[in-house]
Amino acid sequence: MEARPVKRRYDAEQRRRRAAERRAGIVEAARSLFAERGFSRTTVAAVASEAGVSPETIYKSFGGKAGLVRSIWQDAIAGVGQDHAERRADALAASAATGRQIVEGWLRLALEVAPRATAVLALVRSAAEVDPEAAELLDEIERGRAERMLHNARALEAGQHLRPDLSVTQARDLLLVFSGEFYDRLVHRGGWDADAYVAIMTRTMAAALLRQG
């Protein structure tokens, strides 16, 4: 009698692990096909075939193409560490001694996130010009980015690191630019190495955002 609860827990863990592996396989298949074909020419049926599942499984788990891209985006912004990149960013803001250390740490985390996140944003922005579903998803992603950057700006203000002549909304807007466009131009397109990117962007962001002296 005592063995049954243990077996049920084991079975439940096995099911969760298989479900997580299946989800990861679907997301990876979708990521590959979207990168190859774009949003409009990628079908749920093609993703299902690539992942070895039924289209019904994808609709049930993700709701369709927009849900697949949403999951790809969520995986991208989580980074590659065991803990979510946003939680690590918050911990850094709470523990770092100076604003410059916070900014540099955020840039290091961005190097985990940006390679995949930049690709997702490019995909959705391109599709949004002709696809209403993609346009709605782009609005959702941009709102989420703005909320996160406002959160980061408030963290700088709370730590008394933010320049006194800068509002948190102005800081949010600057962080949005720094977190996307600069990486795309310097690293993705320009081929800068990580250390050079972090060094120049730390100086740039410190000058734009942080109290001096």
C-alpha cells in the first residue's frame, strides 16, 4: 500500500518530463521553420510534421502560429542560465554597489537574450506589415518590453542611480533603444565581439542614464 503514492509521483514526474520535452521539440521545430520560411509561409501543419506531433496538439498547447512565436519569444527572454534572465537582472539591481555595475551586468545578460530575441522581433515586425495576427502579437511583445524597461528604470531610481534630470519614462525609452537597436547594429550586423560591445555600451548607458560623480 505504501508503494502506490511513490509510483504515482514517479508517473506524474515522467509525464511532466515528457510533456516538457515535447513542448521543447515543438518550439525548436517552429523556431527553425519560422527562420527558414518566415511567419506567413510557415503553417501549423508543417511545424507539427517537423516536430512529430499532430496539428491538434499544437493548437491545444499553443493556440496556433502566434502562440508558437510567443513561446519562442518567452524562451528567448529567459536567457540560457538556470534562473530566468529577468530574475537575475532584478537580483543584480538589488545587490550591485553602483549603477555602472548594474548597467554592465544587464548588458552581459542581454548577450544571452539578444541573439534569439532579435531574430524573433525581426520576424514579427516583418510579418506585422501584412498579417493582423502578427501585428497583434507585435503589440503584445512591445508592451511587454516597455513594461520591463520601465521596471528596470524604476530600479535605477530606487537605488538612487538615475540621473536627477531624467524621468523614469525617459529612462524606459532609452533602455528600450539600448536593449534592442544597438545590439542589432553593433553585434548582429556589425560583428563586434562581446567585450567590445559591453565596454562601449556601458560607457554610453552610464553617461545617458546614471548620476555622475
